[in-house]
Amino acid sequence: MRFKRAPSHLLGAKLFGRRDVNARLPIDRAMDRGEFLGRLWALFGAPKPREGGFEFYVRDSETNLDFIAYAGPRGPAYGGNVEQRQQLRRVLEAFEELLDATPPADCSIEYTPEREFGAGKWFMGCRGGRSFDVPDRRGRGAQPPERRALR
């Protein structure tokens, strides 16, 4: 396969959103973090955690260029070396074609959102082809009424 998990961590900046390299994607799919996770999981297995989401380090075996496929609170995106931006555009266009042809896997991750976007645990993933990104509501059922001290 042309794309494989990269063995090392790549430091880089955000280079492109998904629609920047795949204009065929409708905006709702381009921003769907759970669906993006499901397709990446089908190709590479479980992601590395990232504050507010997840990340995958990927290498293109044809060019030996590395990039990051990730999702944070602002949606799915690609990162990498800024100096390789133009070469990576073509690589990411090919990668998006692979994602389009890959059915999403059933998967789920637990994550903590960035502080400015809330607190607590959240779950993101895909089940039966449908994505989800929801807060953890376990243990938040009806609470017993408070007991008042008798005077």
C-alpha cells in the first residue's frame, strides 16, 4: 500500500483542511471527525491521542514525505512541514482518494476536549457507518434529592 503509518512523530503546522485537498467533499463530511476517524482506523488501526481529538502520522512511500492526519476541535485537517506544502498537496489529494474508497471501521475513542471547548470526557467514532461525537453521560442519570438537616 502506498500510505503507511510513519514510525516517528512529525512536528509541523496545519497545512490543509480536508476540503482544501478534496473539493468533492460536502462541508458536513469534510468536518465530520467521527467519519474521518472511522476511515483512518480502517487503514491504520487505533490513533494516537491528541488534545481535543486524535492524530495519525503517515508516510507516502512514493515520495517519502510524512504528514499528520488529525482532528481537533476545529475539525479534520492535515499537517506537516511548511516547506513541503506544495508537494504534500498532491500527496494529500491521492490520500483523500484512498479515504473516499475506504469504508469506515466501527471504532471509538475517548478524549478530553481542549479547555475552551468544555470539560469532561467525550466519545468520538463510527458505528454501522454513522459517526458520533458525544459527551460521556454515564453516571449522570437522576440524582437523589439532597437531604436537608433537621433543625
